[in-house]
Amino acid sequence: MNGRITGRTRLAGIIGWPVEQSLSPVMHNAAYESAGFDCVYVPLPVADETDLIRVVGAIRVLPFVGFNVTMPYKQVMLDLCDEVAMLAQMAGAVNTVHCVDGRLIGYNTDGRGLVDSLKADVGFDPAGATVALVGAGGAAGAALVSLVLGKASRVTIVNRTRASAEALAERIRPHARETAVDVVVLDEDAGEVIAAADVVVNATPLGMKEGEPSPVPAQWMRSGQVVADMIYRAEPTPLVLAARSVGATAVDGLGMLVAQGATAMEIWAGESRGASSREVMRRAAEEELAMRAAKRGERS
Ligand code: NAP
């Protein structure tokens, strides 16, 4: 919570269902305090689309600088914005909204978050690389757009359901001049494609819940490969553990979360305040995750 809330303090927040577990409030509030940005970031739990329309209407007339959108509203938010940035249109999802004089401008910062995390956390630039992208939902769409813009040479979408992967590939191919985009079903046949890729990205929720397996078995990965999981927990995720067991360089989704949060802050508070907030956001998120893990430990 920011130290001093006055009559001029602005608002930001995260819309989703559920949002209790979101790290964004602790990350953003720590960053605002550190950067002297007079704003408070609050959770905005919204139960259904009827309520979403009401809440978005209220936000237009309240002093919001902007808000984030998480599951399950990233796709429907596209239609509730007055303007949508090209990247978010291509991704088919909005995760960040900028409020400007009552108008809502939609962005998607997830894809840039992934590419920024690959560069900052493991020194990997996707230019010229081959990528196995596991998943074909909203986060995979955002990642694919950024990988295409980042000039990856080939992205293979590896998904449980072929039809959703094909639909995503077809939507992005017209924009992908330097990147070949193809599709493989997530079964035994995917092993070869995944083993051959320079980087493997998990954009499924598999591994988030206690006891869930890695979306990619260890034997499909190898040393020399970079593996990025979009999910994160206090402890290493099943994918990160599996990747490290075969000598791959692995990173979880916390860096991506921090990078997308810092990009949202760049949009709302200006580039320099957003960029300089990365470390503060990461520290706040790591502390919160550690605190939650300690509480779980006390209870069990
Ligand atoms: P989504 O739109 O619901 O898509 C989920 C994708 O995962 C679909 O392709 C689905 O395949 C696949 N999938 C779901 N359960 C699966 C299972 N048991 N086995 C294999 N595949 C499965 O979700 P999303 O918005 O893209 O988010 C995906 C994950 O990324 C979530 O866990 C989210 O928290 C995470 N994420 C993290 C960040 C970050 O900043 N770190 C940002 C965005 C998202 P089908 O097509 O077959 O259903």
C-alpha cells in the first residue's frame, strides 16, 4: 500500500476472476512507491461478462490511469476498448488498458514480457532461432506475435488440440514474412520437433497446480537448449526441473510477469519510470511468493 493517498491519487488495477492470487498488486504498488508515482493498484474481481461491462463503464468515469486484464477476459476486452494497438489485435487479446480522457486503449504486453525475460534472464535473443511454442491460447498468441516481430526463423505451435493451433497459425502467417509458422499435435510425434528447437516455451497452465506433470517430458529436451515456462511458483516448476535435469537452461514465468508489468507501467507512467521499476517489481513478487510458501508450510 502506498504511504499517502490524497485527493489527487490515481487508480490502477487488475480485472479477472479469480484475482486473489495475482502478484500484480504487490508488484505495482511497490514500484509506484519507489518511483514516486501517485497511484494505487487494486484487485478488481469481476465474476462475469455482464459485470465486466459495468465495471469497464465505471472505470471510464473514475480517475484510472489504466488497468490490467487477466483470465478469462483478455479476449473479450478487445471489443470493449475504443482503440486496440496492432500487437494486441494480432495476438487476439488485451492484457493492458490505458485510460486517456475517458477512452480505453488496449495493448498486449505479454509477448514483449516473454522476449524481454528471455533476453534479460537467460541472455537469449530469438532472432534467427527455432522455437517450439507449447500451447495455442491467448498467451501463446501474444508470444507468437513477439517471436515473429523478434525475427525467429521458425515457430512450431505444439498443442493438444490441432484446430486451435491451426487457427492461431493461420491468423499470424500473413504477418510473418521472416518466420515460418507450423503446427504439431502435443503427442509422441512432438518429441522430435521439441528436441530440435533452440528454445522451448510453455504457454499452457500445466504444472501450476500441485502434483501436475511437466507439459514436456525431460527426454524431449537437451543440453544447450533454452526452456521458458510461462508459469511460476515459489519453487521451480515441473518443466524447469525437467529441463535442468538434462542440462538445458531454464527460466520460469516470473521474469515474464515482471517484464509485462514494467511495460504496463511504461505505458501509464512514462518509459523511464517503468523501465527503472523492474528490479523493485521482481523483489516484491519474489518476497510475496516466498511469504505465501512459508504460510503454506506453517499450515501443513
Ligand atoms: P488459455 O487461453 O486458456 O490457453 C491454454 C492453452 O493451454 C491451450 O492451448 C490449451 O490447449 C492448453 N492446455 C490447457 N490445459 C492443458 C493440458 N492439461 N495439457 C495440455 N495442454 C493444455 O490460457 P492463456 O491465457 O494462454 O494462459 C496460459 C498460461 O500462461 C496460464 O497458466 C497463464 O497463467 C500463463 N501466463 C503467464 C504469464 C506471465 O506473465 N508469466 C502471462 C500470460 C499467461 P487446447 O487448445 O487443447 O485447449
